[in-house]
Amino acid sequence: MRGKKALLNSAASLMLEFVTVICGFIVPRLIIGTYGSEVNALTSSISQFLSYIALVEAGVGGVIRAALYKPLAEKNNAAMSSIIKATENFFRKIAYIFVGYMVVLAAIFPVLVNKNFDWAFTASLVIIIGLSTFAQYYFGMTYTVLVQADQRRYVTSFLHIGTITLNAIMVVIFIKLGASIQILKLATSLIYVLRPLALNVYVKKKYNIDRKAKPDNEAVAQRWDGLGHHIAYFVNLNTDVVILTIFSKISSSLALAEVSVYTVYYSVVNGIMKVASSLSAGVEAALGDMIAKKEYENLNRKFNLYEFVSFNLVTVLFSCAGLLIVPFMSVYMKGITDANYIRPLFGYILVLANAMYSIRIPYHSVVYAAGHYKQTRNGAFAEAGINIAVSAILVYFYGIVGVAVGTLVAMTFRTVQYVFYLSKNILNRSVKFFFKRMAISILTVVVSAAVVHFIPSFGTKSYFGWVLYACAVGIIVLTVTCGIDLIFCRKDFIGAVKVIKNAIFAKIKKKK
């Protein structure tokens, strides 16, 4: 049952990321083409600034999931209700804090951005874009954590798919109607309010939560350690845009449009990163269940498989991304002349930085499943500090490339730190396994790039030509990856193939 839930969660998460990537290509291109690069940069910057309050979602959410694994495994409804009550109280406080933060940001953000936008225009966008975030904290965050801990992440994934699709449809309709950017963003914000409301209905029908239960604040005592843990996550995702926004105001050599360039590239890389992380969507809760039941031998065996599959997935996806991102931008941004979107060096560094983040996913999942937040908190703060310091220094000399380098340095540090901590404190396994997989991944990338160099580009000036080229690149990278795995990791490769084959046949047999 645990395996089936993990498979369903991973499949739903993969579908979500596929829809997110597709809609993520459609919406920004429409906004840039209709309102211009500076308006796209403005809305992206606002979203990034607002997202800083969301760091409590991941930090606290992970801690609460870890606290819920045991009562859910033991079907202890009283303990579960007490944790849910404490969680609900906490997130509602955060919702009120967010309102204050949003009002302050609406007042000061217009001062930070280009003078092409007046104060009322920018302030109104801050309030409008922030509406959906408030609704998520006040109505939906607690129940999101609950269904994820209960290995039902697919529920939130399907709800998210629905709202993202509806959002893209509404963007197309409102642009066709000639709506202003404020009206467009108001309509899409209201769509996202529907998601937490629908989740409320599902949870009330599925779970018997005692609304009068006494809050168990002790069970979520590590929430502030979890918050510190995820400061790094949000800093690494948002520091680059924040620094570019601030420096575009104080430096004549850096335009606000650079934020648009960054967000367009990042939307592509982030889509790839989310596909890579979709594997963990179905696995983290299963790992937490094993730890709660003290199945350590099974945990080590499953982790080895998880690590192998994750490394290969990251290698294939990001090798393809590195080889295809610049040709894609040439087609995707064709006809846009208010900013230079063809930035090969920036694209390569950004791809590498996010590949380093994605490599840590298996280690990150086990640390979270075990609830080791306080023990790994200092590494999170160090990562955040490295990113801010390096990015702030290098942006002055190298602009958009400098902030990408800062992210790469920070993510590399944190990934290695995770590996050493996990090896010594949870799984008790040698770090040589990690470095062996890294060496194999680097070899795969080098060989793949060398082979791709000799194939024709199929005239990548059109989407059709790019798709043909992408298919050829994908086949080459996948073939090289499998070939190198058979040479250096034959046992792991055969084991992974058997697991996948058994899962597929079990599904077919069930349908019959």
C-alpha cells in the first residue's frame, strides 16, 4: 500500500510539473508580448518579495509532517487532532503577519523600482498579487500538510493542476479582451483562492478531526528550526531577483529588464528542477513511515535505489537543459527586442546551479523525514549567507551572471553538507557513494555534449526544428546515461529496472 501511494503521489506530482512547465511557457510570453519586459519584471519582482513570507510554509510544514507520521501510522486520531489544532493556530498567525508585511511592501516597493511606474500602479499590484497567498495561509496550509503527511499528496497536486490550467486560460481570455495588468492579476489571484477552499471540503469529509482538541505545541516544537532550515531554500530561490531589482535602481548599468531575463530563464530551469523533485513527492512520506516504524535496513535499501534513480533523472534532465536552453530561447523570445534574452553563459551557470540543488533531493528528503531540523540548521544559515554575499559582490562586476554564480556556490556548499551529515548521523554510509555518483554524472554530461556536438541542429529557428533537435538530444543523453550506468553501476541499474517493471506489471494486472 505504501509503495502504491508513493507511485501515485510521484505520478500526480510529475503531471503537476508538466502542466506547470507548459503553462509557465505560455503565460510569461503572453505578458511580455502584451505588456512588455519591464511589466513582467515588475510582477515577477513583486511575487519574489511576497514569497519571502512563505518561507514559514516549507520550514514549519516539514516539521509538522514529521510530527504527523507517527500518529497517522498508529491511527491515533486524538494526537493527530491536537497537532492539527496547533498547526492551524500557527498558520493563522502567519496569515495576519502576512497582511502587515503586504501593506508595508505596498508602501515601500514602488520606491525600489523603475520610475516608469507610478506609486499607485505598483502598490495596487502588490496588494492584488498578495491576495492568493493570504488565502493559502489562512484556509489551506494546515490541511495541505496533513494530506501530504498521510501520503495523499496527489490530492493537492490535482487541485494545483486545476488552478494552474484555469489561470492560463484566464490570462489568454483577459489579454484578448485588452484588460489592464491589474485586472488580469486580480482575476488570476481569485482563481488561486479556490484551491484552499476546495481542500477544506475534502479534508472535512475524509478526516475526523476533533475541533475542540487541545493544541499540541510540543509536537511542533522544532518549527523555528524548520524555519531556519528553509530560509536557505527561499533565499536561494529569491535572492537573485531581489538583488537584481535593487541594483537596477542604484546602478545605471543594470536595467530592470534584466529581472525579466532572469525570470524567463529561471522559469525553464525551475520547471526542470520541479520535474526532478517530483520523485520525492511520493517518497518522503514513505521514508518517514519507515523511520517511525524503525525499519532501518529497509530504509537503507530503499534509499540506495532512490539515490540512484534521482541522480540519473537529474543527469538526464539537466544535461538536456544545458544543451537546449539557448536554442530554445532563440525561438521562444523571437521578436522581443526590449531586452537581450540570448545569454549562453548565464543560462549554463543557472542550469548547473539548479542541478546541484536537485542532486541533494534524496538527502534532503531523509533529513526531513527523520525530523533533524535543529541539527542541520546552521548549514541552512551558512548557505543563505554565502548566496547573499557572493551575489551582492559579483552582481556589481558581472551583472546577471554574478548572481547566478552566487547561487551555484551556495547550492554546492549545502549539497555537500547534506551528504556528510546524512552519512554520519542517519544512514551511517560512506560518502564515497555520493562522489562516485557525481563522477559518473560528470562523465555522462561530457560524453553527451561531445556526441551532440556532431549532430545537425535541424534549423532550430522554429519550434518544429527545435523539437526535432530536442528529441535527438534527449535520445543521445538517455542512451549515454544507460550505457555508462551499465558499465559502472550495473547492479543498481538492473535493480531499478526490475522495480519499475514490477510496478508497471502490477498496475496492468490490477486493471485486468
